[in-house]
Amino acid sequence: MNKPTPEFPVEISVVVPLLDEAESLPELIAWIRRVLTARGLSYEVLLIDDGSTDDSWTVIEALAGQDAAVRGIRFNRNYGKSAALNVGFEAARGRVVCTMDADLQDSPEELPELYRLITEEKYDLVSGWKQKRYDPLSKTIPTKLFNAATRWLSGIKLHDFNCGLKAYDQRVVKSIEVYGEMHRYIPVLAKWAGFRRIGEKVVQHQERKYGHTKFGLERFVFGFLDLLSITFVGRFRRAPMHFFGTLGTVSFLIGLFITFWLTGQKIWLSTHNLRARSVTEQPLFFLALTAVIVGVVLFVAGFLGEMVQLNGPRRNDYLVRERLR
């Protein structure tokens, strides 16, 4: 096992985003402490209060006063799980960073093995898979469809992208930015950043003991839109002309081809003394005109995207994995 160093003051950072989970926090912290202390792992727990309206922050203050390993960050209002995770990743100091939900449905018993997979098996990221779930069908069926779509679009063979229990090499969390509702796609963000050793571990799923779920079915609709967004941005952020320019060129050439074909047909019919309709009277001409206009618009969009990228502050923001002298 790795020991604390000036670079990594603790071996494992546990980032816990939460919203109105005052009842579960004391039990969660005691459980994490019991498991990690028994394994001799130095740790810290970052509790990120995402604008709770109950007594969550009061409980966090009390827990931090009793245990120096507990740290708290409180948002002024509810910003969402992605924001909470991003702030937690920025503050984490551990060699390995683990995330878990605060509702006691994720078991801290999994943390030592997740830590081992990162430090000894050299995975960049290990995602939990709740193979046996204690959720209603209204939640499990959309989840399966969502995971299947994500596997297909991302090429990452995980069964449960949305599992809150994950472990990361610190380089991963310090190299990515989680925003919007992108917490569901952290493995995809990691892959686009070049961290391709992504593993999976079957984990226990506990029944909810306190409170109620904070997520509705609308998350699957928004999640699919976010998936399309992250797939596009990941592939074409640095070269938007490759996407818009290609589509624009194809559309323009199709419109141009139809126009020449209609014109050639008109000339051929006229030279053979056959009745020929005017080119501008044919519906196909307007389809060709639309294709040309769309092609020009897409090409200009790609050009503007390239200009924005060229003048952006992160245009040369490349991730360096290691350096030698």
C-alpha cells in the first residue's frame, strides 16, 4: 500500500455529495472510519453540501469537530451533483479519490478493494456495478436503456455508468472538469482525456434507510441529451471544422450536383426538341437550393468554431501524463 507523502497527504479521499441527508451522515462517517481504520488506510472525507435545507450542515460541522479527517464544503444554493463532485475533486488530496452517495445505499466496505485496484492493478478509474439493485422497475428499466445507449456511443463497456461508487487515480480527477449534468459520464470524460484503463467492480447496493431519492425520471431525458453533447464535444472540440465542414461540404456538393443535373437535363431535352420544364419550376431545384444554403451555413459555423477555438484560453491545454527530468 502507498503511504502518505507531501504530494499525497492521505492515501484515499472520499468525496460525498449530498442534499438533505442529515439523518444518514453520522452513520456513514462512522462506517467509513471503521472500514478504513481497520485496513490501516489514511483518509479524508469531503462532505459537499449541495444547498441542503435540512440540518445537514449543522451535522457536518459537528462531525468535523469530532474527527479531523472530515472536511465540509457548503454551497449557497443547490447547483447539482456535477458541481459538488467538481469542487470535491479540486479539494481532494488523496492518492486515490473515491466517490459515494450519502444515502447509505453505497457500502464503504467496497473502498479498500477499489483503492487496491487503482494502486496495484493500475486502473485509471474503477466504476461500481450494482448488479443487484433495490430500486423499483420505474427506475431500473430506464437505467438499463440509458446504460446501453452510453455503452454504444462511448465504446466503454460498463454496466452501470450512473453508479455513485467509483474510484479514480488522482490524475484523472485533476485533469477533467465536471459540469452541467456530466457526473453520469465521468468515465467518458476520462476516456476523452486519455485515461483508458477503465475497470468495473460488482458492488453491494443497500436499501435506502433514510429520506427519499432526489432524482426523477426527467434525469434520463436530460442524460441522453448530455450524452450527445459530450460525445460531440469530446470528438470535435479541438477541430470543429472537421464536423461542420465535412457536413457542409457534403450538403453543398449534393445541392450543386442536383442543380447541374437539372440544368443538363433541360439542355438535353431542348436540343432534342422535347418539351422541358424550366429548372426553377421543378421542386427538386428548391431542394438543391436548400442543400447549398445549408452547406454554406454549416461551413461558416465550422469556420467560426475554429476561430473561437483558436482564441480560446485552453487551445493548447494538453494533458501530460508523466515527465522525466
